[in-house]
Amino acid sequence: MARREKLSGNEAVSIAMKQINPDVVAAYPITPSTEVPQYFSTYAANGEVDTEFVPVESEHSAMSACIGAQAAGGRAMTATSAQGLALMWEMLYIASAYRLPVTLAAVNRALSGPINIHNDHSDTMGARDSGWIQIYSEDCQEAYDNFIQAVKIGEHPDVMLPVMDCYDGFITSHKVENIEIMEDEEVKAFVGKYNPPYHLMNKEKPMSMGPLSLPFYYFEQKRQQAEAMKTSIKAILEVAAEFEKVTGRKYGLFEEYRMDDAEVAIVILNSTAGTAKDVVDMLRDNGIKAGLIKIRVYRPFPVEQIAQALSKCKAVAVLDKADSLNGAGGPVFTDVTSAMFGRVDGVKVINYIYGLGGRDVTTDNIKEVYDNLQEIAKTGKVKEVYNYLGVREV
Amino acid sequence: MSYNLKEWAKRPERFTGGHRLCAGCGASPVMRTLMRALKPEDHAVVSAATSCVEVSSFLYPYTAWEDSFIHSAFENVAATISGAQANYVAKKRKGEDVPNTKFIAVAGDGGTYDIGLQALSGAMERGHDMVYVCYDNGAYMNTGIQRSSSTPQNAATSTTPAGTVIPGKSQPKKDLTLIIMGHNIPYVAQTLPLSNFKDMSEKCEKALYTPGAAFLNILAPCPRGWRYETHRLMEMCKLAVETCVWPMYEIIEGKLTLNYIPKEKLPVEVYLKEQGRFSHMFAKGNEHLIEEYQAQVDKDWQLLQNLNEMK
């Protein structure tokens, strides 16, 4: 039976790690993810896990060690934020190309520069095309639940891809919530044993991994990787259904909040969804048909499902907690509009960049977005597609 | 067990022929000797940094490695292998049935002295039960002979050409082996392919079977970068030892022992003049370059002799 506990996001994720009892955790400290390896090293020091904890000398080595461990047939995990994820960049691509289901707690923090320790999504957004499955978590419960599901998704035989569980630095990583924790045995049974068909420790069937692969083979290898990402949607939903059976908590590709007859909607990720849902409720109380979509699975991007979910709206705002600095809009905006193109006609879609470097986002800010959407829905006119929310402009 | 070349030669070839290393390359005998030093019953996981050895030994879909092998990137071979080794420890702790396995990292000097130094230092300090083998050819040979911090002073490379103003690489070679000595690991050694390979074979064996982290720095001449005729590989090695350019020594639990002291230390000219990369040093007016090189070799040799006597 599940038990309720007051836990921070980081503590909840470290407990998930403990319950999974992986073979290797290799990590390097960086705010705000540091607590995860800190808690975990205590479990290791007290013999509560069998895991070999490797306190590496950099995040690049953390991901490299996870690759080595996973290639050797083990289950490997790490946690990081911002610069740490950036330093792992090279290895993120290699982990996914080698089809190694490493699990990463990505505690979202703004990328330098200037240096800033607070939350936005510029770190994981930069890694969105590294071949990792990306799952975004609104609160501590989701961070915990998604971390456990991540292991099973990544190791699914049709998938074999690394997975990052992204949750907001400080807002989710350090806030304490009363959440439901599975029993250790339930987690162990849920994730099962990792038995990859090929690995380096098989003396009878030794293998070479990571070749020089020239034009005659490389393209097919990437094509297979792309296919795994595309078909992982099915595995993600299968794992969610199994998870629901055990816990009663339902997960999909994204959460639709009061979308049934919504005319104006925002698309958003992670903790700000909570603030925005409050605004939706307030608007609904005033008879305004407002809704919200909170993306859970951002990679693979559920293009058809997102387009379908937004097809009945008159006006949609995509909120990005990262700017692409491309003169065109944020990453989620670009993906949502691409998904809608050719699938859905007549919906006006605008973009807001918000909360960079941990700038607080209030219900008033979100209200401002819905006000604009109502105006667009009424007039059919969009003044500006690419907008900023809560920034001082001189 | 005393060393016997004939016996060693009968051991199974675990780094097989068909790889694409150049004729006259020092890395190939190094890899073959290293893999021969494994007990036949032991499994090995070898990780190579991006390097000549890596691209020549594992060109998809062919591999020269009879054991398990992984390449992930350039600067992280020590971290990659330490992850594999950590997994081995965890599996044993869990009571799983795992074969007796040795963990080996292989990299060139670029991947070791330069870009891989941080990961190497980390893995050595953490004390993983592994062997890190640097095959040192003194430049980035794989990308076309660019200088590394292992390139000897005054050598011409494609990024330190022998110019009219700057005559090759300005700085002396970094002493990596002694840097690793500072990591308090149980076994550190410097060797090279020489005569009957006794020194290199025994050191590979010791490194593999000393519990904890071990480091081998092995000189591996490169005919392309050094510019010598391919059949003269073994002569290059012999001269490197007789001139004390590449002394053979080992450091066991912090105590350094010189394994060979030439009766008559040859002048560096005999080593330099055989290699095209040093040819500009013999041009008229460049005599000071040879003197400079000799002075550095003398200084390094003196330091090793002092450390040798300290035991």
C-alpha cells in the first residue's frame, strides 16, 4: 500500500532512485539538483541500496560513467541542472545513439549567462533534440511518478532510449508537498529487472559498441533511432496505464484542463501550469471558456494529439520558459505551430516567453495572456505573435 | 612467473589482425601485448578514446577486439570505463553471476595529456580497479599530426611547423607519468615496445593484476608523425631508451624504480637525426635547439635518478 509523506521534489526523486536500487549513480553537484545525489549518497553510505555511487569530477564524466555502466548491462542514473546538462551535451547524444536507457533527473534551471541559479527551461530545451525522451513534471508527485515510469519507458524493448524527468528548480525541487509514495516492493515489481539483450559483461557474447560508422551505415543507424523515438509514444502510454493500475494516478501525453468547450487556451509545461489552472478556474467562474494544455511528453512530441486537442479553439497562446533567441519564437511555440500546420485551420496561435531566470509568474500575468486571447478570439486579429510576459521594456 | 617471449607469443591474439593501423605504428604491438597480458580465463572490457586505435580497430561492422569494447567520445575514456567498472562492483554486491572482468582504458596522448586529463585524474583519484593505458606518440596523429602537450620541444607538427621565426614546438613535453604519480595509486609505469617486449609485457600484467587504479604510459612511435621508415619502429624505441628520452620505470605504492639505466647514455642527436620531425634542428644556426633538447632530457633524467635513489 502507498504511504503519504511530506517531501521536496528532490527528496521524492531520490527516494524513487532508492526504491529502484540502480546499479550505478554517477553525479556531480550543481544547484538545484545537488540534493538528489546528496540524499542518494546517504542511502549508499548506510547500505540502503546496492548501488555503486560514483562521485565523478564533472557532469561530462557523470554522463560518460552512466553510459559505461548502462553499456555494461547495468541501470544507471544521474541528476543535473543548467550548466551541468550543458556540459553533458556531447554525451547526451551518444547515450541515445547507443540506445542506452539512462535515467536523468533534470532539475530545470536557467542557463548562463549571466549565471543564475533559478528556474526556467533553457537547459532541457536545448537538449530537446538530443534523442532523449523528455517528460515534464508539474509538481513533486509528478516528478516522483515520472521518474519511476521513465525507467520502464526507456527500457521498453521497442524504445531503448534514455529518458529525462524534467521538473522546475526550487519551485518543485525544493518545495515540500504531501505526496503519495509507492511501497518499495511495488516500485521494484513495476520497474522489474533490466536484462538488455546485449551488453559488455557477457563473456560468452562479447560486443563492440561505438564504432566509427561511415556514410554507408550511419544514416540507417540514425533512422532506427528516429523510429524508436516515434514509436515510443505507444510504450509511454502502456507504461502510464500500468502505472495507473498500481497507483490509481493517471498520466497521458499531456493534461487537458477544462478543454472540452474551450475557446481560448494556453499550452504550458511544468509548475506554472498550477498557477495557470487557477486562472482558468477564475475565468470559467466568469463564464469565459478558457482551457489549458500541460505538456507532459515533450519528446517525442505528440504532434497529432496536440493539434487535435487545440483544433476547436479560437485562440491559443503557447508559453515558453525559454527563449530560442531566433527572432521567431520559443521552442514549444515552434513545435505546437508546426504540429497544427496542415492539420488544423483557423486557430490563431501566439507565443509568450515568460519567467526567464526565475522571474516570478503571477496569476495576473497569466490573466493578461487570456485577456489578449479573448481579444484575438473576438476580433480575429493578432497584434504580435512573439510576446514577452512580465519583462521590463524601456 | 618469469617472462618467456615464446610462451607469450602462443597466447591467443585478443587484438586481432585486420585492423587498419599503419605499418610501422607503435600502437599495434602495444595493444597486442596489453591484451596478451590478460589471463586467458578473464573477460575484459576495453574502452578507447577517439584515437587512431579506436578508428582503426572498430570500423563498423568490423572489430579487432575479441573482448568487449566501447568507444564513446574523446575526452572521457576514463569516465566511461569507470562507469562500467562501477557496474561490475554493484552486480557483485547484488550477488549476480558476473565473469571475472578486467577494465581497460586506452587513449593516445591527445586523449590523455590534454582533453582527457580531467576524466583521467578523476578516475585515478577515485581508485577504480582499472588500467589506463596511454599510447604516447607525441601528437594528434589521428587528425593529422597537430601538437599536443606531449609533443617534445622543437618537434615540427602541423600546428607547430618549423618556421623561420618559430622553429617547431616552443615548450617541453609535459611529464604526465609523474603527474599520475601524484594521485597515490598503487601502480604507475612507463614502458615501450623494446627488444623481446619483456618490460612492456610484465608491466601490462602487473597493471592489470594490481588491485586498484593503474596507469601505463607507453611510448608508441608513429611513422607518419615522426617521419621514419616503417620498418624502423623498433630502432626508434631502442634509441628513445638509450638516450634517456623515454626512460623505463615503475612506481609501486609511491616508490619509483628505474628499470633500465644505460651504461653509456647516448646523446640526443642519435635519436633526433633519425626522425623527420626534428630535421630542422640540424640546419646550420639551429645548434642551440639540440642543446636545449639535451638539457631538458638531462634535467628529466636527473629528476628520475633522484627519485630512484629515494627509495
